[in-house]
Amino acid sequence: MFQKTVGFVGLGGMGSGLVKNMLLKGVKVHVLDLDQEKVKLAESRGAVVATSVRDMARDCDVLAFCIGRAEDVQKLTIDAESGCLQDMKPGQIILDHTTTSPDHVDLMSAACEKIGVRYCEAPMTRTPIHAEQGCVNVLYGGDSDLLEDLRPLFDTYAENIFHVGPSGHAIRLKLIHNFIAFANVASFCEGFALAAKEGLDMTKVIDIISAAGGKSGMMDLYGRKTLERDFTPYMALEWAEKDVGYYVRWLEKAGLPGFMASSVHQTYSLASIMGFGQEGCTAVIKAYEKLSGVEAAFPKES
């Protein structure tokens, strides 16, 4: 059993499931989120409700973040006026499950190192369903000693723990993964929209694509749901736009052309501007439908 106290900030799709599984395995967890219904649910499962991130920093051995953006984590931790890093002591751990950027990891690592706090970058893959089931993938970048200290905690909610290399490598692999995944979603949504516009039999599209090289994990997960008009935000479109945006900026900094990445990012940005950001990532198809005037869906049963 993991014996240290964990402060957990962010009870969204992934965070809520992680906290549930930590509590089931006997971990002491303090929680904080803007959504009070999610806070109440965690409290009903045995979590302690914190009053602020700074209080968490004083009371917990590990301070974990699973929130929206790199900038949000920085505001809560290293901001000169309100950041909780000023309340932390050498040996405490900041565990960053947020999908951020290489620049963010470098900034956080340097700030933590100055005062002896241990920074852990550990982005995740898979979905909120996997978080609820306690079988996410954790990508860890850093030294082996810190990984072994945190492994009993990761074991409460992860099926696979990948030590991908030094600090900074985990977020790089996560962004590559997410770009490929969201580019795939954008491409099959574009294809579905064209098929609908041209009057193809929508009951055959997925099966024919999946019987050959067009088959993909993301289509397996979301293809049928898209044509069933189920846009439940397991991964919200706004977060797809955010992650691909981090990838685009990283590509530019690395000196590589990003023609595909920029196109994918602009596709999600357009759908977000059109008002679909809070829906699932496959709602990007609605941007095409606005332009075509034709809904891509399975035929309605008569």
C-alpha cells in the first residue's frame, strides 16, 4: 500500500477515476476541484476535501495535478504570488498527470529543483473509462529512484507504467501519440462527411475501411459512435485542439515543418470556434457538416 498522503487537483474525466481507485486501495487522498458535485462524490468515497492548493501543499506528501493546461498548473504552483511551491519543503513531490508541453516540463523541473522538491512528469494514455476501471497507461520521464517511490501509487490505477527515458521524454511521446490519434479522428470524420455528402451507404463505410489499411484504434473506439451521433466528451474537442497546438509549437521549435499538424490543429480550432469545443473530439465532423449541409449518420430506422 502507498503510505504517503496524496493531494489531488482535478476531478475531471481522468482524475475522478484515478482518485476512486486510490481510495479503494487505501491511499489517503485530499481532493480539490471547481466542480463541487465531483468533490462531493470523491468525499463520499473517502477523500478529504481540501480548501486550497496551498493547504494541500502543506498537508500532503505528493501533490498531483490532472487539469486542463500547462498554464493552469504553472499558475497553481510556480506563480510568484499565488503558487503553492512556496509552501513546499524538500523531498515533497509534484506529480504532473496533465498533458502539457516540453517547455512546461523544463520550467517545472527547474523551479522544483531549486528548492529540493521532486517533479514527476507522468502523462497518461487511454480514456476516462480506463481511469474508472484502474487500467490507464502512465508514461514516466525521470530517474528510476523517483519512479520506484511512486510505483505503488501508480499501481493503484495503472495497467502499464512505461519508463520512457529522462524527464521531458514522456510528454514528448504523449504529444506524438495524441497528434497521431487526433489526426486520425479528423481524417475519418472528413471521410465520413464526404461519404454522406456524396450519398454513399453509411452502413457500409466503417466496415469497408476497417477491412483494410484504414482500420485504426480511434475508429474502433469512436467510428460507430460518430455515425450514431454520440458525441459524449470522453475526450473533449477543446482538449484535442489544445494538445495538437502544443505539438505544433514543439515542431516549430524543433525546426521541422508541420504542414499536417497545422492542418489538423486548424480543423479542431474551426470546430471549436463553431461552438463544438465541449463535445467529444469527433464533433469535428460537425464543422464539415455545417459546410456541406448534410449530416453524416447511420440511416434512421423507419
